[in-house]
Amino acid sequence: MRATALTPGDRSGGAADLRPTALGLMHGPVFRGDTVGALTDLGDAYDRLLDDALAARH
């Protein structure tokens, strides 16, 4: 998976479309559960952060 960035678009890199059964962090734990929801929520959170940062500039 590519690096993430606060730019418009799909921050999950389409990973949610692959419907993974586990998400692993580098040198860390593995999450097993609603992985699609977790990736979607991550993208939504990035969208909110970007919207807030852009709004603060005006």
C-alpha cells in the first residue's frame, strides 16, 4: 500500500475494495474484524482533517 497523504480522494488506496480479512501495522499488531469499515473510517477521518485544514486557511 502506498503512503497516505491528506489530499482529496480515496485515502485507503482502494484497499477496502480488496475486502482484507486482517490489517497489519508495521512492527505492530494485526487487526481482525471489520477491516473494510476501518479503512473506510480512516479515509473519512482524513477527509475531515483536510476539510478542517482548508477551512482554517480562509
